Amino acid sequence: MKTLRWSGRYFAAAVLYGTFVAAGAAQAADAAQGYPSRPIRFIVPVAPGGGTDFAARLIAQKLSDKWGETVVTDNRLGATGLIGMELAAKAPPDGYTAIVFNIGHLMSAALAKNSAVDTDRDFAPVSLISTSTLILAVNPSVPVKSVTEFIEYAKTHPGTLNYASGGVGGTQHLAMVLLEREAGIQLTHVPYKGSGPGTLALLSGQVQAFITNILALNPYFKTGQLRPLAVANPKRNPLVPDVPTFAEAGYPKVQVNLWQGIMVPAHTPRAIVDKLARAVIEAVRSPDAAEQLARQGAEPAGTSPREFAEFLQNERSKWLTLAKDAHISLD
């Protein structure tokens, strides 16, 4: 009888727990059904005009058109993106604040010793928006025409090659550290406050090399002001079909995607996360969005929250290991 008595208690508790779970699920579904009912804010931790800002504005406009609610972009600069990340992390988890970010911001949160942001703890992934190709280029003053020649030159002229980046721990910095590691060379890193100043430094000869978005450098390839060496994708890029990949040059591990994604504060109801994800996927995969992204040198992605979570975990693990091995820190 004692066993039956306890079983009855457990059964009653299970029924009560199931009632609470069902009620919570119903409330979440109701919240998603009425979402959105007011303006949504996309925090963008970069200056206006870059690839991440473009992706945010493109999706914002698409969602505004779809839902009939204003989606605004809010550029919040500073501390290599951490100011915007912290602001988004502290927002109410109701789906009305999201952050559009890139690998640089993910790494800033991971590498800054005093960062108040933990992307695993503070955010719920929504979707990967787009990816774009990085290309290694040199100033024509460097007497090389291929990655092989560039590496040989670096080995025979130690201390003479500087490279630009848009900031410590960002995509461009990590990509060059990866190349250094794979090729067994040592270059001098010169960080700038963004890709624009880095491009100007390469054009003027202040630095000799730069790996960045292909779209930013392609106009200078056509005029001969810069020389392309290799793209960091598995396949060649149609904008520069004659430029080989790093894999073709013998360095298959040098693959780097410049990507943009969207997250919301942790504990945002799953039904709202899923609804936002479906809308983002529909937006980026629409023909006109794909065309607009192509003009920016990017390709549409669009992933489920689970797929994006796995992608972020792989990216964080890969680049954090590299950064720690190379003793990269933001402090």
C-alpha cells in the first residue's frame, strides 16, 4: 500500500507539472501568434555602410514589409562591438530587440577578459543571414604574383611584410593568423578601426597585405592598384574567376567566411524565435534579396535556430582555439 500511496503522489505531481508545462506552451504560442504588435529594434554594433549594416537594413526592410510593423536599425559602436552586444543582452526577452552581428563580435565577447557578455548564456540564435568571400591582396610594391611567392617572400624577407585588419580578434586578423600558422611564416599585424582604413593603408603602401571582403577590393584589382592572390573559400569567386583558392595553392585549411547572423536575448519564447527565424529565412532567400546581397559580394544563407547554434559553436571553437594559441587578447 505504501508503494501505491507514493505512486499516487508522483502521479499527481506529474499531472500538475504537465498542466504547468502545457499552460506555458499555450502562453508562448499565443505570444507568437500576436507577434509582432509593435516596432522591432535591430541593434547593429558597427558603423553604417558595411556588410553587417547592409544585411541588417535589408532584413529590417523585408520584415517591415511582411509584418506591417516598423523594424528599425540602431547602430551602436564601441569596444569592438561589445557595447552593442551588452545592450542587446540586457534587453527584455520578448522578440522586440535583436542583434545583427558577425564573427568579429562573437570573438570580441569571447576574447575580452572583462566582457560582461557570454553569447551562450545571454543570447538565443535565430538565423545565419549571409556569407561573403575574403580575398588576400597585396600592394603592387610587393614583388609577388601568387600565394606561393608571397609565402616565399615572407620567409626570405622576415620582418618586412605588414598586414592590415579591421581590429584585433576580428575576421581579417584571425584569417591572417591562420595563414601564418599554416604556411609557417611571421608577419606584422597593424590593426585599424575598420575595413575602410585598412583598405586605404594597403592602397598607400603603409601595409603590404590585407585579407578582406572581395567587394571592397575588387575595384582596385581592375585598375591595377592592388594585386589579388587567393580567395579563402572552397571554390573560386565569379567576381575574380582567375584568382585561385588557398586550397589550390596548397593551403586547404585556410577557409574563412565573413558572415552575418541574428540573435535575440536569452529566454525569448521559442515560438517567437522560430517565427522570427522563418521570416528571416524567407527574406534572405527571396530573389531580390539574393540579388542585393550578390551586389555586396555576399550569398544568402538562412538557417534554423538549431543549425545556427551549431554553426556558432563550431566557429567559436575553431577561432578561439587559434586565438589562444596565438595569444590574441583584447585587453
